[in-house]
Amino acid sequence: MLLAIDVGNTHTVLGLYDGATLRHHWRLHTDLRCTADEYGVYIRHLLAGVANPPIDGVALSSVVPPVTAVFDTLCRRALGIAPLLAAPELCTGMPILYDDPHQLGTDRIMNAIAAYDRTHAATIVVDLGTATKLEYVSGPGEYVGGIIAPGLGIAADALFRHAAKLYRVELATPPQVVGRNMVHAIQSGLIYGYASLVDGLVARMQREIKAETRVIATGGFARLVAPESERIEAVEEFLTLDGLRLIYERNSDQ
């Protein structure tokens, strides 16, 4: 079985694959203070009783450099496996046209690989996580580039921190666009605002590339924003994990 680990700025998502089938998945807070031994305790507990047959491979993507080394160490200690670290120089199966591929977060590459594996067509991936990221993959399957904007959670935190009379509200869809109280007004600005941001950026990308595209969303806020978007056609919660599985398979014989 393959353990795929996606270390993000806010959460770390783990997936246990039996071939192409995701059997189990877990979400942990990414904690810069945790040691390899502490994370090892968590992961041993999560895997107890479910890793059958045993894990024989690990694929790791991380956008948090201090935590990358922690997970590399814990995989070697707790599982006895050196993880495959996702990187542009691996056999990705996808030409990367970015000016400097090493500036790309590996999650962006994993999302692009997994999305194209589903569509085999020009595709825009919308990752609604800590940051809001849009990636464009061409019809022939080339990673061309993308867009990065502050994420929904970051925007909400900044609003509450810098506006003295506004208070923290639940991130949920309000009953109508025109809020008649402060809670609904804030929710409208965040949820409908981010849906409009996504739709506007997708439209600009499509005009620039002069092509229609498939539009797939992923990330922690995807299921909240996607229903209000006119451009997102599908939500794939574990897109990054699937990209890790694919890149592991493409490099297993290297």
C-alpha cells in the first residue's frame, strides 16, 4: 500500500492507497512545533489496524520546508521507508513551462497532474486552501502557469483583525446576497466574494488562452465556495493525494 502525505500550510492530509483506490484518509493540523517522534505517534495510531497489507511506499509533498525534514525523518524511523519527495525534476509525465519550476509549490504540480489525468483536456484547477491558486494545464497536457491570491481564511482573519467593529463569524453561505445583519453581510462578502473572484479569474484566463477549459476545484474551502460559482464544474477533495499517487507510480521504476 502507498501512504501519500500532503503537507500544507494549515493542514496535513494523509491518504492510504491500495492501487488506485483511496482506502483511508486523515487530516491533521500542520504544526511547526511537532517533532518527528510526535508526528510518528499520531501516524502509528492512525495506521493501526488499517494498513493491511503493510505500507511499502510513501510519497510526500510539502510546501512547508521545516516540516518536510520532520516527515522525511518520521517515515524513515516509524515506517522504515525513505519517502519519494515530490519535485519538478521527477518524472512527472507533464511538461512544465513555468519560468522557474523550482518556484512552484509541489502541491500545484500534483493538482495539475491529477486534474489532467481525469480530463485529458485543457483544464483549470482551482485550489481553495490557505491560498487560492488557479493552475492552467493545456490541451496537450503541459503545465503552463497560474495565479495565486490570498485564501478565504486569510481574508476572513485579516477582516476581523483590522476592522474594530467587525467580529468573527462562521464561514457559511448566507441566505441571500444582500445581508440584513452583520453576520450575513460578512458571510456574503466572503463566500459570494470568493466565488466571484474565482469566476472572474477563470473567465480572464479563458479569454487570454482563447479556449474553453474544464474547471475542477479542490482544497479545504472548495465545497463551501464551489456551489456558488458559475464556472467550477466539479470538486475533487483529494486531488493532491491523487497527484502524489500518480507521480509515485511514474517514478517507481526509475
